[in-house]
Amino acid sequence: MREFGLALGATTLFFSIFLYATGNELTMIRNGDCTGECYQEYVNQFGDVVEHERRKQALAAGDPFSDIRGLWAGCAACHGANGAGGIGPQLTGQTATYITDRLVTYKNNGTVGAQSALMWGQAAMLTDGQIDTISKFIEEGLPGK
């Protein structure tokens, strides 16, 4: 274990020196990193903050599942990125009614199977609207994934 720690420390040190030596070449240009002409060039190329928000809103408006896509990442940790199962059971192929019933049961600390306790905390944070949207998202085969 000690050797692993030494190897990890040496690798981290080497990588840190490498990043320091290469300077800003490996980092993305952000609008906070420049002023004047640099900032104007950034705005001309990528748009300003308002334009960024408008693009995000336009994308979200065309996606009925935009509100829960971030939540799906938490689901995917146990159920797999494609809902095919993993630590948790397979979700793909289930109906919206089935998923809704399960999530409501978990939200109320109900037991469905041996791993129900793992879902209690996850479902407790969901609103009824989010449960409905997640259920439809799963039933429709995770569109846009």
C-alpha cells in the first residue's frame, strides 16, 4: 500500500509540474480570463451570457424531459446509463405506471424488495411532477440519451 501511495504522489507531482510548465495552453478560455479585446473576441465567437441563457432555454423548451435529465444521472449510477440494470434492477421496458407506483412507494418508505432502503432517500427528494416525468422518460426509452 505504501508503494501505491508513493507512486500516486510522484504521478501527481509530475502532472502538476507538467501543467505549470505548459501554462494556459491546456485550459479552456473563459470570459473571466480576459478583458478588452480578448473579451470582445470571446463574445464575438461564443456570445454573451444572455445569449448563452437564451440558447439553453431554447434547447430546454424543445425537450419535455429537460427538467429531469440531471436527475437521471443519479438513477443511472445504479440502474445503468441505458436503464439496463446494474446495482439496481433494469428499468427499460417498464411502464410509466409501474415506475410511478414504485417511486411513490419508496417515497413513503415502503418496501418492494431487498434493496428498497437504497431508494428511500432518492425518492424522498422527488416531487410528484418529477416522478411523473421520470416515469414517462423511462417508458419512452430514455429519449435523447
